Amino acid sequence: MCNVGGHFRARLHLSVLDDLPQLLSKILVSAGVVATAIALRHDQQAVTTFLQNVAIGMGLVVAGRIATTGLARWARRRRIARHPTVLVGGGPLAAEIAQILTRQPQYGLHLVGCIDNEPACAASAVTRWLGKLADLDEAVRSGHADVLMVADGDVPEPELLTAVRTPTCEPCDLLIVPRLHYFRTQAGTADHIGSIPIMRIHTPKLRGLARVIKRTIDLVLAGLTLVISAPVLGAAALAVRIEGGPGVIFSQPRVGQNGRLFNCLKLRTMRPADEEDAATTWSIAADDRVGPVGRLLRRTSIDELPQLWNVLRGDMTLVGPRPERPHFVDKFSSEFERYAYRHRAQVGLTGLAQVSGLRGDTPIADRARFDNYYIENWSIWLDVKILFRTIGEVFLARGR
């Protein structure tokens, strides 16, 4: 419970007294629930013993927190535990932050330098100027930085978003000084350096154990679904064969994670077209190339069942941004802001955009926003919710 509340994350400002109210309140709420359950059994002695153990446990928790906080402070002050940090922005506020970090090592941040489009920025008088925004990747690599702190400076916001989302910068922790930082309130501040509020942007990282769990879920659910749906898939394939002739399975190049191409499998729902037409023509709900069988398969999403094989092969995952054809990826990337960012993640059989009503001929910009929201807020539970919503969409036949 304490971990869910964020109390075991690495804070910049370490204070046991700041953490105690929420930490102890969570323990007391949990203890109250258990004590009530014991009291309902009319065992007064058990309640007394339990509350005594809770009091001892709270004392041990507080003592442990004091010890770990003290150890962390000691390591930071002696510069044993510190994170190389690049300051993005070089205005007066950035200069103030640079001065604080230089004088006070207890925040655990070692300032490598600052990035700003203006070489003679205010922060350059306090710390080393590392270059313009275009040089951010090189600054992170050469300084072995694992923290980016965004403050004020001569950096346009669209360019800033692009810069911090590169493969080099995205693994870094992202700390941001809110624009209206002078309106700081204790309830609304996640952390602070001196009197300057700092917001930590949490970007879920799909690697290690999280990647193993997601891949295991993919293999188990895709395998089971493929076996269970085999009769439906067989009947659908037969219907497609009767309606349109040979060529039941349709294989088409799609763009996967990091721009990698793969052959995406589907049941054919349109009358055969030449390869160029299939690769460059945008299909719509009223497309006259779609026959009655094709419309039924699309409405029920049965035409996408062969993509379970793509999931088993590792081309796709169950939940992720939907894959698109190379022609349209190039087109949409040039027309819609942040469309290309959706290829940071593995493409999926279903996604947040699709269960939010953005299927078929719907706005591409909206789809891109939902896809990027999914990537930046990913969790196993979010995947589970999307899968349940997908099941509902399929049974209600809300396909294309």
C-alpha cells in the first residue's frame, strides 16, 4: 500500500516528517479494517493483542524510515549517490536551480550542464552550456545523464516534446518545473528543490519483468483464443472462399515497433485488388469493394483473428497501437503532430483508441493522441481493462 502511494520512490527532498502523515494514515486505515473484522468475532483479547502489534509495527516502520532516509542523505552529501542531470532551459529560473544543485548535494543530482538555444543564457553563468536543443542527445550520452530537468529557457514546446522523446532521452527520469510555479501549494506539489516545486513525469518502462509478464500474457491468451476460435475462423474462411474465391488469408506489410516492417495477417473482406491499390487506398465503412460476408466479419472483428498468429510470432502484442501501412505512416507522420511517436511501442491487436470508438474512418490525430497516452501511461492493469472493453466491443458487434 505504501508503494502504491509513492512513498518508496526516490524523492529529491528527503524528509521523514513530510512522509509520516500519509505513511501512518495508511497503516492505521489497514489496521482499523483488520481490527474491526476481529472485533466482530467478539474476541476482545485478540483485538488488544493485534493493536499492540500494530503499535510496535508502526514504531519499527518509523525507525526504518529514519534509518533509510539518514543513510540516503549521508550518501548524497558525500556524493556517493547522485544522478548525472542535464538542465533543459537556461533562463533565470534554471540559473537559480543550477545554483541550488551546485551548493546543496543532498538532492542527489549532479549537474552536468544546461541546454538552451541561446548560448549566453542565464544558467550558462552557473553551469556549463552543453549546446542547443538539437544537441540534447549528445549531451545525455557524453554526460551519462539519467535525469532531465526542464525549466525555463529559449526552447519551443513542440521541439522540446520531440527532443525528450528520442530513444536516447526517453529512458531518463523527467523532472519538470511547472510554469505557474509561483502558485505552489503544499497539497499540489510532488517534490521540490529549495522552494521551487518539481513534478516528476512517470513514463512506464516496458522492460525487464514487466516485458516478461506482458509477453507471457500475449502467449497464453493468444494461444487459447486461437484454439477456442478455430471453428469460427474455419467457418469464416469458408464463407470468404465461397463469396470471393481463392485467397482467404490476406497478408500485407505493416509498420511495427521502431519502424520495422512485418506481414500482418487478416481474413480477406474485400474483392481482390492489385498490391499498389491495397497499399495506398484508404478503406471506409461504405466501401463498395466489401461484400456481405466482409461486412459481417468487419463488424464482429472476426477478420482480425489471424493476427493472433502475429502475436504468437512476436510481430504484435495483444494491446498496443494498431499497425498501419507504410504509405499511410509516411503520410500521417508528416501531417499529424506526434503520430510517429506511436511507433515507440509494439503494435497491437487492439488498443485504447479502438475501444474508445476510434476505429475505421475516424480522425487520425485523435487516434495518435490515444495511442501516445497509452504508451505514456502503460500498466498491466491498463492492458487488462482494454482487453475487457475489447470483448464488449466484439460481442456488441461495434467493429468497423
